[in-house]
Amino acid sequence: MAGVQVANLSRSFGAHKALDDVSIDFADGGFYALLGPSGSGKTTLLRQIAGFDFPDSGRIAIGGEGVERVPVEKRRIGMVFQNYALFPNMSVADNVGFGLSVRRQAKATIAGEVQRALDLVQLGKLGGRRPHQLSGGQRQRVALARAIVTKPRVLLLDEPLGALDKALRVDMQIELKRIQREIGITTIFVTHDQEEALTMSDRIGILRDGRLVQEGPPEEIYDRPKSEFAATFLGDANIFRGETTGAGIRLPDGTAIAAGAGATLAAGTKASCAVRPERIRIATDSGTPDPNANLLRGQVSKRIFAGSNSTYFVDRDGQTLKVIVQNTGVERLAEGQEVVLRWSPESTVLIAAG
Amino acid sequence: MATTRFLEWCGRLYIWLLLAFLYLPIIIMALMSFNVSPFYQLPFEWTTEWYASLWQNDQLISATWNSIKIAIISTIIATVLGSAASLALYRHEFRGKKVLQALLFPPIAIPWLITGTAMLIFFFGVGIGRGLFAILLGHVALALPYVIVVVSARLQTFAPELEEAARSLGANQWQVTSRVTLPWIMPGVIAGGLFAFAVSFDQFVVSYFLSTPGQTTLPVEIYAAIRKGFTPEINAVSTIIIVVSMALMLLTARFFKFGGEK
Amino acid sequence: MAGQVATGSRSGLRSALPLLLPAYLWLTVAIFLPLSAMVFFSFMTELPLSGKAWSFTLDNYATFFSQGLYWTLLLASLRLGLEVTLWCVVIGYPAAYVLAKVLRGRSREAIFLLVILPFWSNGLVRIFSWAMVLREGGILDTALNAVLPFKINIDLMYSYPAVIIGLVHSYVPYMVLTCYLTLQAIDDSLIEAGRSLGASRLQMLKRVIIPLSMPGLVAGAALIFVPVVGSFMEPRILGGRTGTFYGTVIEDQFVAVFNWPLGAALSFILLAVVLVILALASPVLRRAA
């Protein structure tokens, strides 16, 4: 077991910068998600850590040992591929035992280790099956067992749950997390599914165009996004753009929005504020005025009912704001209704213009 | 939908007529090889004397052995070299790859008359001359493109992540190839090998230009015999050849889908 | 992105070379160098090996262009190629259509295999088998005389039709194969859609099916035309004295007359013709790929 340090890593393919000066510290035993849209460089980064491809510059260390020029087969990593990549010509047990067998371990040792790994992923009785006889979720577990049976220093997962349907994916998320805790292995996984990243990982790294945009625990990134991209890519956000006043921003129409969190900026520069849709309260009248709260007036243009909650789209001064409200059954607003939006400065994050 | 029925019925009938056209001469030849009359006269009287007399024909027997030996050796060489080249073409990207792939087609597309006479000229020029070695050189070259095309077709169905998965589990290049890649492409390699055998065993034109009186193959020997005059012995040996090569292709069909997937 | 990843550390010509080199070296020695040598020899007066003095000359080509015989034979071979190809289209295309669109399941597979099986058996022997059928007193003759009330003499052996029959028999499976591959790739729902729009069978055939299967037709035609133009064994066996074609003259230069430089020049001219034909066919073939 070991931590992974990536420092100033760059890799270009022709004129395209797939990775641009990326540095992340993956602590020992942690569960990391690399999140980003397609083409952001997250898969390239994973393949660099795995050793399928070497960087143009920068360093990769596993357990303190520099490995950036070590080929994949010597790196002692475990990897789970998007489509599992189970060897079709081998049984489940032979698949899981492959890594031990190429290291020329004794047959009896292999059999024991394979059984332990299969038990861990709850497939103890299926060792004799062929991959094509398994369901998607079972294949996923076999791929996981195969990756961890060699006791790798780090476990790399490339969109491991992408090929599963929604219900199975949630089961596997829980299962994956349980197994990771049980063996305590440093785990890095690539996903484009923000919900998956939020629910599973200890820390998240968001990538965009080959650069690391923000890195930290899920709550921190969600509550304190440092860029408009981070705010809108991880979860939903309403963005207001204007000039800083020091304690918030002033919109072009003169409305002031107070921000209780985020960057500290000199007054007068361009900046934006991000507010999560569920933090905004929506009402038909001003109600009890709270002098500290931000307040805006608008008109409901659309309402989408989604069972436990409803999303209101509120038009205001050429901007459409999104508000998510729990369906308590008390109040339903009609489309076209004039409304008042209110939220606290603590829920408002000040972001430097990017 | 009566017209549809009728048209389909006509279609089936047509296919059977085509099959008759394709197989009748072969069947008649086979029958005649069991007929007593050396001038193919009817009525038909059963005999195996022509097959028996084949055993006395030393020239035919030695030519047969040459054919078999050359076919086996060129199959082995063409299959090994061709599969290796297919793997290289599959795994690596480099400039000129398209050219290398295009170079496989001249041996298939240029008439054997041209290739055969060109080989004759060149082998003479560099001192290899004619004979079994020259024939072997030629047969391997003719078979190689077939092997590469068939094995490459099989490799197209191979997922590259499998090789990556094996490497991530610590397998070296040789272990990746022998334990993951080769088992997957094996049907293609076997089909390619059977093709190579058929190309060599049935090859007449190139062998014809490269053989010498003592060093010749069965088809060349048969051609010489036909030009001297027909004998039921030629029927007999021809029947054997056609049965062998058709059996070979039926075997190949087990490993290689000619009609594409559906 | 996957394509970019593949250009990573393990790739490049250098790492591919050890696996590529043996095969391509072999092809060079046994195909490409010989073809180049043939071009070289075609400009010589004598074989350099025979000990006689030799020099460079254009005489071999002059012979071809000045003697009407070679022209006539090349034209005869081209005509033979054209006729055989046409017959293969006429016979093979309907068969491919029936295989691809009428027959289903295992019977389709089995019959398809039966059709292309002879193609992979020994061509020489198959040509020879026709001799048995076509000669006077042969099977066709005997069978027809047994059925017909009057006496006729069927002796197609050693005639132009015999050569055509033998060659069509040899090459028609090729046409069936290439046309079948393109026809079966045509989605059946396309045909149903056309029919639902009111197109008749004939209109569908003319305006949808034949255009879509054109690559198969062209591929088949090229693959038949080219070797037929260069054929020599088939005309020799089935054509007898009428079976003199361009290919048989080339054969003669190498095995009877021993005028190798002229043979090389004739071969090279044939190669040029073949390459032109393949070049003409290649746009259609590339569209298919």
C-alpha cells in the first residue's frame, strides 16, 4: 500500500496538450475521484499513473519511489477497465489468478489467493464459469478481484461502473467502497458521473482541458467552488456576474448580492457569485424581512415536477434562475406568478472572474 | 403473395442448377476414374485398377511427395511470418503502414503467369535457379498475403484492453502474446494456415515455371500428362487431389467465416 | 482520445520491425525483386547468364508494337476476359442475390459454402474435368444422343466455347462471393421501405439493390478479368489449336522458344494493362471499404 504523488505532469499528443502541469497528492489509503468532461485529460492521467504511457515532463511517485519511466507491467498496480477486459479464453478463476501465474507462483498458492479474492467480491462459487456466462455486475466483481489479488500498491479504476444500469450501479458503488475499506488500498477512479464522485470518494479532482481545476473533499468542492466551471460541473449552480464590492458583488442593474464565502477580492474587479438551487427559498410575498438575506424578484417561467422535489425556473432581468424546492405539499407556485427569491450570504460563494 | 413464393422457388431452382454446373464435371471425372474403359466409354463398369496403377507410377508418387512436403513447409513458414506481421500491423502505428498493407495485394491480384515468369527470371539471375527450393520460395510468398489478411481480420475482433489488462497484471510482452493474444487469434491462425496449405498444394502456374524435370510438383506432373494425352490414371490422381483440397477448405470454413458475420 | 493513447511509448516502426521484417523481406525477395528484375530483363538483348554478349535495347517492345500478332493476341485475351466476366456477372449475380436475400439460416450457409468450395480446389484439375464432358464421345455427347431421337455430334472440345465454359466454371464462384458480401450487407428494411413507398420489384432492383451492390460487382469483375487475361493453361487444355492467346505466347517464350527478354517484355505489358484495370476499378472498391 502506498500513496501516489503526481508533480508537474505534462503530456502532449501533437499540438494537443492532454495534460498540462498537473500536480496531485493521493494520500495512502484514500479514495479519489478524477472528474471531468470527456477530453479533460482524466483518462490520460490515469494511464500515466498506470504506466501505459510515459509523460513528457513531470514526476510520478508510488510509495515514494519515482516510477514515471517504469513500464506498466513492473509498476505493481491493479487496474479495472471500463469494459472489464476479462480474458474470454480463461475461466473466472484463471482470470483472477493470471497476475499471480505470470509471477510464477505455486499452483496451490494461486488457488488459495484466488478463492480469497473471489470470496471478498462474493463470487466464491463461480470460479469455474467463463466470463460470457456472467452478468454485467458479476464481470465487474471478477475484474475487481483480478486487480486486487496481486496486492497492488494502488488500484486504478477507469469508469468502472459506466457499463452498468442505474440500480446495479448504486449497489456496486456501495460494494466497491466496502471492499476498498476492507483492504485499505489507495484507489483512484475516473468518472464523468458527478453523483458517483460525490457519493464515493474522500477527495475529488476536477480536470478541464488537461489542467487540474480544483481538488479537495467533496463537501469543500461543492460548497466552496473556486471557479464557475467547478461550480457548474459538480452539481447545479446559479451564477451572477458583476463587480466586487468587497463583501459581495453588484450586478449591472445595481442590485447588491452579499457573499459570505469564497475568495477575498479587491473592490472594483470583475467577479461572480455562485448559489446552489436548493439554497434559495421561493415565496409569493416578501414575508418577514431578513435584513441580511439576499433578495431578488422574478417571475416563474416553468416548473418541473420530479417527485420528491420541484424545480422552478425564475426569469429575472434577462437571466433564468433555477430553484429546487422540496415538495412538502404546502404550496405550489403556478407558471407566470411573481415571486421573491431569498437566500443567505453564507450560501453565496464569491468567485474571481476566470 | 403467390408471386413471391413462385419467385423464391425459381431462385432455389436456379441455385441448384448452378451447383449442378459447378459439380457435374468434377463428379463425372470422379466416376470415370472408376470406369474400366480407358477411353471413358459407357456403359460404366466399376474398377479400381487406375488407382492401383497409380502406385506403380514413380514419377507421380515422387511429385506427390514433393507437393506435400512443400505445402507443409510453406504453410509453417507463411503462418509464422504472416501472423507475426499481422500482430505488428495491429499493435503499432507508424508512417507507411498503409503502404505496407497495400503491398499485400500485388501477390494476390497480379496474375500468377506474371509473378511466375518474373520469379523464374529473378531466381535465375541471382543463381537460385529452378527446383524445389525456388518453388518453396515462391509458394511462401504467394501464401503470406492470405495469412496476413485472414489473421488481421481475426485481430480486428480483439479488444486491445485485453493486452493492457494483462500488462497491468504484470505480464511481460511474451506472456501477453502467448497467453492472451494468441489464444484469441488462434482460429484465424489455423484458417490462415489452411489457406496457405491450399495455395501451395493447388498451386500450378508458379510451380510450372520453377520446376525442373526431376524436381516438380503434382499439378505440374498432371499438366504434363494431360498434354501427352488423357489417361484414366490422371482421372484417378485428379480425383484424389480435388477431394483433398475440398476437404481442406471445408475444414478452413470451420475456422473462418467466408460470408462475413450476420 | 483512444487513438492518441495508442501512439504512446510502445509504438512506432522500430518496435514493429522485428515482427514485420521477415514477412516483408520474403515478399521482397520472391515478389517485388522478381517483378523489378522482369522489367530490367525486358530491355535486354540476351540473358546475361547464357554467356553471350548482351546490351540494352528497346527491340522487345518494338517487336510487340510492330508485329500485329502480339497485338491481335492481346486483344483476343482482353476479349476473352470481357466475355468470361460478363458470363460470370450474368450467372453469378442472380445466384448471389438468391443466397443473400431468399435463403435463410443454415441452408444459406451450407449452399454458400458449396458454391465457393470448388473455387478453392485445384483449378487445373477442374479444367481437365471439362475435357471429359466436352470431348467427342464424351459425356455430353453420349448423354444427348441417348435422349435425342436423331444423331448429333457434340464436339466442343478444342474450341473457343470450351475455353469460355471452362473459365466461367473456374471463376464464377468469385463473382458469387463478392456480390454476396455486398448484397447481404444491404439492410432488408431498406427493401421493405422501398416497397412500402410503392416501388415495384424491378424498380427496387434497378434503383436500390444494384447500385448498392456495385462495389461487389466491380470487385468480382476485376478479380475475374485480370487472371483470365493472363490465363494460359485453360486455353491450352480446352482450346487446343484454337487456344492461342496472349498468355500462351508468354508461356512459349519461357518454356519453348526460350526468348526470355521478349517474354519479360510481353509479361510487363500485360502487367501494365492489369495495373491500369485495377486502377480504374479502385475508386469503386475504395468506396466499398
